[in-house]
Amino acid sequence: MIQLAVFDFSGTTIDDGQAVYRALEDAVRECGVGVDPHDLLAWMSADKHTALAALIELGGGSVTASVVAHAYARYLTLRDSYSLSLTPRPLPGAAATLRTLRAAGIRIVLTTALARPVATAILARLGWRVGAPGEDNAVTIDALVCGEEVSQLSPAPYLIHRAMERTGVLDAARVLSAGDSVADVQAGLYAGAAHAVGILGGEHTAADFREAGLCTSADSRVRVLDAITAIPELLGLSADASWPAAANRPRRPVDTRR
């Protein structure tokens, strides 16, 4: 039985208006070079220092440590600024899916590369919160894990491991992880998750996942789904789980740290 579901933030549960995409593109353009959209997509999942260096070089720019460091600093500033200036929206079915999973007693953690103040501000604007379900039927999660809490982002497994630590889940075989990028699925596999789910409609296509060797025929833990709404069925849950009844069930204490 799955005890913990770990979801990527932008592109998997939340539509951030392509804030990360725009920030990476603009940080490269500020170096005086152009950016090919196909190159940008190809490097989106990579470590952003590596991505910036590659994109600057592909654009014909000079790549030095100082140039990449400056571009990375600008990327972070632009990413946070765009994330806060755009109106976030839950992706279709995301709220209902999170409620269904919590109603089944599954702990929920959102992970993001965003700084905690930015991520918590986005959650607040959505009306979502960290904490126990209440009578207001708001979307609630058990914890939020942000990029500054780990030494490496996806495809390293550390965001998922941190989510396990924050919720008291010891066995990775009781974990489902889901994200819209190749790196997200790779992180789930490296973490030892029972299910490493790729969600289409975000950063990568079905072909991208296949080209990366991420398919069920290659590893039975991998699933590539059309939308987050398919996850309850994957776990054998009814999408009509009784939310009010579940809200009154005893649960282990949640991590209310923000």
C-alpha cells in the first residue's frame, strides 16, 4: 500500500505560466545570445548551471565561470519574480486528485526548486495549505519541500528522500513520485519509489520519456500518464472517495513547517 505521494510543483500540480521556462530563456538572452526553443526544451530538466552553459554556447556566446555564475543569479531572480507575478492555477483535476489520495490516508508532499518564501506564497494564492484537512474543503498537503533543503535537485533523489523524512515514511517501496519531466521520473527511480510517474502535458512528451528509456517495458515501476487524474486509478482508488468522512479520520501528525 502506498503511504506517500510526492508531486512536482510546477507543471504537474500547478500551472505557473511557464515561469521557469521564461526565466531560463531570458537569463540566456541577457548574455547577448539567442535561444532556440528546441534547445531550451532539451535542457530544461538539466541542472541549471549546466543548462545555462550549454545554451549560451549553442547561441554562440562565450562560456566562462563568471558568465555562467552571473546568468544563474539572473535566472534565480527572474524565476522567483515571474513565479510571483503570474497568477497560479491548479492544473485540471489536481485538487480533486490530492483530496482523493488524502481521503485514502496517503500523505501528500509537493516538491519544488523554488525558494520557500516564493513557493508558500504561491500556495497561499491558490488557497492551498500545509496541515490537516479541515471543514473548509481546502486542498491540504502534509509538507512542502523546497530546493534549498537539498544538495541536488532532480534527477537526484534527494527531494523525495526529504519528503519521506518530513512525513516519517521509511520504506521507499511505499512511495509514489510524479512529475512532468524526465528528471522527475529518474529521481523517482533513483529514490527507489514503487511508482515513478511521468505526467504528460507539461515539460516533456511521451516521446521524450521513451527516448530516455522511461517506459513500463524497461522498468515496471515507470508509468507515463496523460494527467494527474489517472493516479487514483493506478493505485486502485475511487475518485469518489468520501472527503468529509476522511477529514474526520485520525491521522498521524502532519509536518506544519513552512
